[in-house]
Amino acid sequence: MGADHPTGTTAVDDPLRHVTVREAAGERDAFYLAHLWSRWFGTEYEHGDRYSSGRLPYPLCRVAGWEVDAEPDHLDAYGVVVEHDPSDRDCVVQIGGGLVTIDTPAKTMESLPDGGFDAEALVGDRNAWLWFGVVDESWRGLGLGRRLFERRLRWARDQDADMAFAFGWEHDGRTSRPLFEAFGFVPVERFQRLYEGDRDVCPECGALPSNDATCTCAGVVWAKSQ
Ligand SMILES: [Zn+2]
């Protein structure tokens, strides 16, 4: 590095040069996303047999490529994974991922918390839901969360979603607000305890499957007209 590289970044030290952001496909990706969803939000899936009798939340069956009896709530689903493939090691490591579904109006009404807003007026015909977008701690701050957003929103547009929704988690002054605003989302309502009584896993506030606590973090309902 020197005067030739005023930005301080060369091809050699670019931290993202072995990182790929791609569509999730197949069972390995589907179970990785299930793991993220479960670890961060307590969404249940059965641990154990990964490839034969393992169970997945319905939208992830689509990602795994499994045939499922169609339930009308989730019309379609799309996952994205972030992978690191270091050239000096023979392994590919998943370092982040996200999921988006297209949901029916009824399912969307059910997913929205009761608040001071008119849910019925907000809900569209085809509603994109960004369920989670998680990047491993050591890979944060490099724009990967933004790329998870981009990929999912692009897919949602291609699916003719007319609305997009997400819950923005807020904890200890940390907020995903700038990211939502950058993508044109508007805050519908902030809930001081959005997940209380419901989400029994939260690595941030100490809700664990082994205790009776539920998440006490704040959250914002975000919406975007596509
Ligand atoms: Zn929490």
C-alpha cells in the first residue's frame, strides 16, 4: 500500500474478495437459513437428520427444493446466503443469510402486530416479508447486510409484490433504521416490546429456550409500497 492506493484498499486486502452473495438453493442452504432463523428468532425446526427426515419451516422447504403440499399462506419464498471461500483453505463457510416470502393478505394481517395503524389499509395483494437478514459478527460493517436487502427486494419486485414488510429490531441504541430508510421503507409504528410473550430466543436480551424469558427488545414495523 502506498500513494498509488489512496483509498487504502488493494485487491489483496479487500476483505470481500473471496465473498459471494448468492441465491440460496438446496438442503445445505435451507438448513443454514433454518439455523439462523432459529438461533436469532426461535423459529422452530427439528435438529438432527439433516438430509432425510429433517424438518424445515414451510418457506425453507422451497429453498431446499422439497415438494410440499401447498399451504396458501406463503405464496413463495427466496433465500440468500453469503459465503466465504478462502483461497488458502479447502472449505466454504456460510457467513450470513436472509429470507423473504410472498404472503397472502390474510397471512400478512396475522403477522402484523396490533397497533395504532390501520393494517387493512396497509396490506397489499402480494406482500413481501423480509424475515431476517443476519451477517456473522466478524463480517459486519462491510455492506453485506445491504446486499442481502438488495437481493431480496429485487426478487420481491420480480414476483410483483405490491407491498414489502419487515420488523426492525432495536436494542441498546442499535438500530437497523438507516438500512430501512436507504431502501425506501417507512416506519409504521415502533413497539417498545415488539416480541414480548412470543419470541423465546434472543441472543441480545437473554431470552433462551432454557428459561421462561421472552425477548424484551423494541421493534419497528416497516413498510414499503413497491
Ligand atoms: Zn431481545
